[in-house]
Amino acid sequence: MVDLKVKIKELEFKNPVSTASGTFGFGEEFHDFMDLNRLGGIFVKGLTRLSREGNPYPRMAETPSGMLNAVGLQNKGVDYFINDIYPRIKELDTEIIPNVNGGTIDDYIEVTEKLNRVEGINAIELNISCPNVKEGGMAFGVSCPSAIAVTKEVRKAWDKHLMVKLSPNVTDITEIAKGVEGAGADSVSLVNTFLGMAIDAETRKPILSTITGGLSGPAIKPIALRMVWQVYNAVKIPVIGMGGIMNATDAIEFMLAGSSVIQVGTANFIDPAISVKIIDGIQEYCERHDISSMDQIIGMMDTGQSAELKSDIKKDVTSYPETK
């Protein structure tokens, strides 16, 4: 028998397969395609303090081996989720994890405080890729001091598992990861989308209304995999990995690189039942390799390096100092 359960601190997943925020709605949209109770977790659509219409159309574009999106966090606000959506999905036998967003630290705090009062929500995913309105639109997650600041304040407002979602659009993602670890994050999820763009050569105009957007899909997998491995070797808290996972083999690669749990994103648009197929694929892989628990996979990539070299990779695991 294979035990697919994964525990990251006090948060337990029945299996390591979850769905990425923004690609799976609130889960109920996929009810006709799979048994949602089989999922390890559902990271629901990003929530903001007030209702948002999102960006003007067009805001999605297909690219070679991927897609660009600039949806702009369209949602009806955290109150609508709490009062209208959550009552319909709270009985699902899976972790329901809201994705928290904001334009200022006060926005993040207000959304977090409201969710903190909701019974049954055991974790939030703090999206620090949002533009900081007070800093001229620079995302919180691309500056270590601002990433630390927002994590530190949300930590005060949230008394359960705090997961921080990291942006890959930085020079050194391990610096940001260590920063939020020091500020109180219980885990980190990565990577969010990469900044990209597409142009229509015939019209000479950008395809997206916002000109640039977030690139996801299999095109980003090798870079995302590398970043997951780097962060796993830089922090002591668990890592949740995503970025171009299209099948069970991709998921296992992310786990070997250090992901305790994985998130399936763009693949949901291609095959709405892909997540349960990945669960079955992981089960089959474990049976084939005589693996009985996920601990035998997570972080178990064989680099072929000596113990001394592995020690050098892991030597800097202290948290980034908090800013005053």
C-alpha cells in the first residue's frame, strides 16, 4: 500500500496534488469532470478586499508551449466568497485554501482578518506578486524588504498556516524565500507566472490589452523546477511547487526537487480531469518503484554529488534578517 498523505507542519493533505489559484475557479466549476474529494487541496481564485472587474479584453493569449494571461484578479471580493461561495464548497473532503491579494498592506490585512474568522479554512496562500499601490505599482514580491513587511503584518492577522507565494521575476528567489521565512511564513509556494508579452506582427500591436502578462505552461517548467530546488536547499520550511506540471512525471520531478505538495495550473485548461490522473500516476509510480510514502520522494533527487558538496549547497539556511 502507498500512503500518499503529506503533512506540512500542522497542515495535512490526503495526497500531494492540488490545483493552482486562478486556474480552477472555486472548484465547483470542475464538478462534472472529477470527484473533487480526491484532490489534496484546492487553491481557490484570488481574493481581494473589494470586487474587481479585472483587466480589459483581450487578456489571454496562447504561446508556444504555454499561455499568457492578464486577467487582473477578477473576483467579487472576499465577502462574496465567504457568504456565497464557501458555504457551497466547505463540505468537500479536501483543503480549501484562499489566495489572498491586495494593493496595500492594509488590504492584505483586511482580507486575512475576515478569512481568519471562517471555520474550516486552515491555511491561506499570500500572493505577494500583487502591485504595491503605494510604491508605484512594484510587486511586493520583487523586493525583499517589502516581501518581509507584508508577510510580517499578515502573520499578525492570521493564526493558522501561512503560505507565501513567490514571484519568479527576481534576481535571487532564495533571498525572498529566506526573507519571508524569517517574517513568519510556514511554507512557500512557487513559482508564480513569468512576465512576458506577445505581439501581432500584422497589426503591429500587442495581443494583450495590458501589453505584458504572466507566462505559464510547460514552457516555464525547467526554470520553475530549478527555482524550487534552489529554494528547497535555502530554507527550512516546506516548499509547494508549480510551473508547467502537465502529468504525473512532471509532478514527481517537482517532488524530487523538494516540493512537498504540487499545484496543477495551465494543464486544467487542456484537460479538466488532469489532476486526478496525476494522482493515479503518482500512485502507479510509487508501486512500480516500491515506494510506500511521499517522504521517499520529496527532496530525494540524486545529484551524484558527494556529501561535502551537498553540505555546501545547504550551508546557508539561516533566515534573512527582519527589517526594522
